[in-house]
Amino acid sequence: MTPGSSRDKCYKFLLDGYFVGFIHPMFLDWLLKYANVFVKISHPQHGDHCITVHQAMINVNDRSNAVAEVMQDLRTTSPFKALKGWRNEDYGVYVHNREKVLLKIERSASSLLGITRYGVHVNGFFSNRYNYSRKSDRIAAGGLTYGLDVMECARKECQEEASVPEHMLGKLTLVNQISYIFEDERGVCPQIEYCFDLELPPDFIPVSSDGEVDSFRLASISEVMCICVVLSLKKV
């Protein structure tokens, strides 16, 4: 986060001693009302400004159920914008490169605890299409729902958002991942995005099948960069 952000004022959210999130000060008093779930602690490594779950909750299911009850209550009693977009979809809180899960949490509530959210972005490209050689388009993207691995999620999003048939997904390739963090009215939002490339046949035209995509547009990398700049300027 940039200078002037709330990072230095945030409480660190810990699970099993692992630092897994940033809790924005505006959420602190609300969460601590649920003293049987959230407690304020000092930690020898992470300092005095830390929040964790009650020690009585020793496994993932206990924690997840207790946190879910809190978030369901806050959904109706709090003014938090993040909870207005309730999805009935769980995200996981992980450590050790997603090999160990510590908590399941409703997607829209994840920013209240400032946990890292994972997603996939798929760039489709044509190698030899006439007049459009090597042009690409982000044809699908989505959050990594708890219970799916990265490749499963990417394949699912390709099929749902762009109607990519199963036989074309053999060339789906994980090429990189990027991480970033931002802060808005929903809280602190760390993100990790897994980036895929998918070479498409020259006659393929993506079509949305789940209604989440408004339209598709074929664009060069330079055109995509210009679009990103324009969208960024509109947000300023």
C-alpha cells in the first residue's frame, strides 16, 4: 500500500501464529464485540496490534463455522459495504503456498479480515489468425473458490465465461502469477492472480455462457495498455 494508507493502523490477523491478514481499524470494534470468536493479543514476533480467533477453536471447521456466524450477523447489523455483495461462495485462508488451509470464509467477508484472495486470469491468443497474429484478449477470470485447485478454476472460468469447449483446454498453460494489495471502502485487499495463456484456433469466437461478461474484444498488447491507462485515469 502507498504512503497515506491505513497499513500502519491496521491490526494483524493471526491464525495458528501465522500472519494472514490486515484488519482495518474501522472493523476492529465490531469484530471484538464477538469476544467468543475474535480476541486481541500480543505476539512476540508480530507485536501488540494483533487479532486472532478464540483458542477454543482448534480446527478449521470450528473456526470457519464461528467466523461464518459472525459475518452473517454483521451482514444485517453493520454498515459495511463489502457484506452487501454476499456471494454464498467460500474462499480459503492458506499458508505454505496454499498447501495448508487455516480457515474458510465467505468471499465478500474476506476484506474485513484483510486476507489474501486468489484468482485466475486467462489470456486467449491466436498465433496465425489473418490480420490478428499474436493478438490476445483476457477471455476469462474469476476468484479461486475454496475446494478448487488453480487449474480446475481456470478451466471452469473458461467454460462458463467464454464457452471454451473442453477439447481446446489442453493448451491452457500457467505462465506466471502476480501479487498486489489495495485498500478501498471494503477494507484491505491483498490479491494473488494466477495468469494463464490459452492458444485458440483461428475460427474460435468466445461467447459468454453465464452472463458475467458483457462482450469480448480482440486487442493487441499496446491497445490493452492504452485501455488500462484510460480506465485508471477515469478512476482518479
